[in-house]
Amino acid sequence: MVDTIIPFSGMTTLDIDPDKVLEAAKGLTERVIVIGKCEDGDYYFASSSGSNADNLWDTEQFKQFLLTGETTC
């Protein structure tokens, strides 16, 4: 018997390996912002958009999602 593992795509409060999160986003996004905390305590930030206005807008939209749980997609 062969088991098939289907990745969970819902919301969870459990930690997930960062590489799995990044891999799951491939091919699904128009643009992306990566904000991470490094092992040394520093923060990592990278964006596929060169527009600070877009980056700020997306960050505020995500903040709203975190506060309300509602998404516009």
C-alpha cells in the first residue's frame, strides 16, 4: 500500500518549516514579500517589487488580514 501525503493548505497555529511555506507559494503569486527572523535575531526582508508603495500597501493588507482573519482574495 502506498500512502499519499497531501500538504495542508488551511490556517494553523503550528510552526511550519520556512522552506515548505516558500515552496508552496511558487507559481501562485503576482508579487511576494518575504519577512523572516534569522537565527541570530536579525530580520530578513526581500520583495519581488521595486515599488515601496506596493510593498507598504501589501504589508498593510496583510496586517489587516492578521487582525481580522478576512482576506480580499
